[in-house]
Amino acid sequence: MERVHHIGRTGFTRGRRRLGGALAALALTAGTLLTVGGANAEAVGAHARAVTTTGANLVKNPGFESGIADWTCSNSSGQAVASPARSGSAALKAAPAGSDHARCAQTVAVRPGSSYTLSAWVQGSYVHLGASGTGTTDVSTWTPSASGWQQLTTRFTTGADTTSVTVYTHGWYGQPGYFADDVELSGPGGTDPGDPVPGAPDGLKAGATTSSSVALSWNPVGGATGYHVYRDGTKVQAVSGTSATVTGLAPSTSYRFEVTATNAKGESPRSAAVTGTTTAGSGNGPGVPKHAVTGYWQNFDNGATVQKISDVQDQYDIIAVAFADATATRGAVDFTLDPALNYTEERFKSDIAAKQAAGKSVVISVGGERGTVTVNDAASAANFADSVHALMRKYGFNGVDIDLENGIDPTYMTQALRALSAKAGSKLVITMAPQTIDMQSTSAGYFRTALNIKDILTVVNMQYYNSGSMNGCDGKVYSQGSVDFLTALACIQLEGGLVPSQVGLGLPASPRGAGSGYVSPSVVNNALDCLAKGTGCGSFKPARTYPDIRGAMTWSTNWDAANGSAWSKAVGPHVHGLP
């Protein structure tokens, strides 16, 4: 978020860095994505060390000497080639095309509760290596550019019921073909009974539902050692029995479910689909309506209109107080009113309570461009949860907004937010404000965190400004400042696992509110109509509509006020009038 310490438009800024383009952005942030810590990834680059693994290699045809036998490549994108080969007589070449990123995968038998090291040698730009279905935290790592053979390595531990994982490589949209060779998974081998791939399960039924979950059951399949559950085409669970409860769903929403059976030989075709519909819910927090407008309130004077909380325009349903500050204790945050506002703590608390009485939610925002808060281990996660909960108790905040721009560790931020949820209860409001680059792929730390906490997440208001060009969900590149930029990038989140009620559009309230990316309120409204109703679209039109899309966000209520509240007067009623 922008925090501009100046009079006028010059001087030092607390603002988003500009990104010249999607590929430049990926290259600039590769270090951030790969060095956030935890067990999810190892940093790779031109000087990354080679990691030697021990034990038998569990991957079949790891050097592609038998063509692509035992591997499945999306959209027939992969083939074995004689050159370049790192060792042996062949290597994999896979070519992304359109919206397909040339994913080549193999399912490998493993043992539950065991540790594994996955490595591969790759050439090319934006080449990824990962493992899914681990039963714990799926992992991935990547390199922005490997002109020669470069080794990627990552590690994971399987869950208590995990008997197989899927290892994969893939490239990136719009990039040339990549090469991979000598893929190795080291660790205890799983039991391979020699049975064929099991048949598809039958008898799938949707049972008990709540506002956020659907219970499923199905008949057992002979020869199966586990089952995978799919929601709207995306795998969401791996279980060993013949029942599962899918959580993290939106109230009053219908979902399509399918199930497959698995063993060491592979995965069955999917079962016949069933539909489950969640019950109506009260929503996250006391004042979050179905369609909501979020606004950031500035705890500083930077030339925008200085406001008390009581001055915030009535169109805002969620007010994010910007910002909490990092303390000397790693992971912990605190908050102090800026003396320049001439605002007493008693009045501040009273104004928050009055907004809540009017049906609004007020959250404390953590981060901003210079707000470095480190949450990368269990201790800092606990400190974060404890300190945010203390601020909620002290000031009456309804929850927290995550606006960290200097890297996010999905493992420990997830742990921190779940600990906060346990302390604060079911009415906790959690919002996020990632940059565009943070939501380009489900493997990115921000996106992974959002998916990890879907059952307690209120809304992700991605910032469609101070950004360069980015990929849309159709694989095409879009420039900021247009309806297409908003809709095609929102589509990535909507099709990547977030439910529509967890997606909002973040825009500046005035040209002075950000370095770039301001659009008129009419463009915001057109984008919302395109996503919710299929009208007002530009050249990009989503394959389906999302009537439950949450709404819009702006930086900031102060800049909005300085511009005659033109943004909230135009966007607010439009959001609240969505179907």
C-alpha cells in the first residue's frame, strides 16, 4: 500500500514497486519466492549448490531413455529428445502453449510419515519442479533462467495416510520449451502390490452440509489404497477411507464433486459427479455483507485528507487501519496512533465501536511497502497471533489484513492465522492485499496461504496497480489500466481455488493514491459486472460468471475524501447492488 511522506506528489514513498512486465516481475521476485524459509523450497540460481541424494531413486524412467513412458504431459506437450541430454541418451523437452504450461507428471508410491528429497536437472526459463498429494504441504521450486543444466531440489514429508505422491515439472505461459533430465525422488519406497490401476468409484453421495462444508461418501474399490476428492475439477483432498468432508466452502453455494481411486500403479478415472450445496451462513465477521467495499484508513498525514475513523465514508463495509508496526520481537506487531492526527486513543476506540454498531468491520493491517514483519518459524507465528489478538482486544478490531510485500512464508503464516482464529473465534475477519505478481500462480506464497486458510478467509483484495503487464487466466498478457486487466487476472484467483466471495478488486481512489494503475470508477464497475453478470467486458470474457464475487477495495479512504469521495460514491452503490 502507498504511504507517501510528502506534500504533493514528490518525495519518499511507502508504496508498491512498479513491475515492467510479467516476466520481469517473476525474475525480480524469484529470490523472494524461493527463500521464504521452511521446508517448502530451496533457493536456486546460477550459483545454487548441487544437492546429492542417497538411496534408491523411486522415479521410473527418470532420464527419459524410454521416451516419456511412465510420464503424463499435459496437452501432449512433452517428448524425449537426444540433445541436450545431461546424462544417458535422452532428456525431456516440453513446450508451453497458450494457457498450457507443459506439465509432465508421474505418480510414485511412497510410505506414510516419511521424508523425501526431490531433485531434477533443468534448462530453460521459469522451469518448475514440485510434488503434490503429499498429505502435508505440497512443495515446488523453480528457476527464472537456466542457460545450462541446473539442479532444482526440494524436500517434503508425507502425511499419515499418504501412499503416493505426484512429482512434476512444468514451464511457464508464453515461454519457449524447457528441458529436464535425471529426475530423482529419494526416500523410503512404497508398497507396489502389482495390482492394476483401480476402477472408478461408484455410489458417490453428498451428505450433511454446513455453511462451509459438504460431507461425501462412496463405495470401496478393490485394489485401491487411497482416494482423491475433486471439487469443481480441482483435487482438494487425499484420503484412505471411503468418506471425506470438504471444508472451506462459501455459504449458499453449489459445488461439483468427483472421486478417484488410487494405488501404487496410478489413479483411476473420475467417478460420476454429484452436486453439494452449502447452507446459508452469517458470513465472516459481524459487518461483512455478501458484497462488500474495503477501504484503507491512513494512520499518518501524507497530503491526503486527514480523517478520524468516524469520518470514513459510509459506503465502506471493511475499514483497514494502516498500519501495525513490527516490534523487536520477531513476528510480533504493535500499533500506535500517529501524533500528527491529533487523535486520542479513547476517541479512536469509541469511533471503532460506533462503526461496528453501524454494521462495519474494522481490521488492523499488517505490512505496507516498508512494514517488514518476519513470520518464518513456529515461534514467530505464535508471536504474530498473540500480538494481533492483543491489539484486537485492546482496540476492538474485528480481525487482520495481511499486506506483506517483502515475502510471505505460507507454512508459518498459515500457522499464525489459524492460531489467531483459534483465539478470536468464528467471527474473525481476515483480508489480504497481495500484489499482482503474488497471485499469478497457486505455487506462490501468498496464493498458497490464501488457499491454506480458505475456511477462515474473508476476502483477497489483490492490488491491480503499481504493476506492470501480467498474464491473465487465458495465457495472454494484459496491461494495467483496463477492464481486461482486472477481469483476466481475477479469473486466475477464481479458477485457482478461491471461491468468488473471497475475491475483490483493489484500485486507487484517485490518481494521487498510487504511482500507476488508477482507473475511473466506471472501469471498476464494468469489471465487476463482467465477472458477476457477463456484461461490460472488454476483449476478455470469462467462461462463466461469478455472481458471488465479494466486491472492491481502494487505497485509501483518505485519498477518496481528497477527491470528493468520487470513488466510494460511484463504486459503493454499484457493489452493494450486485446480484
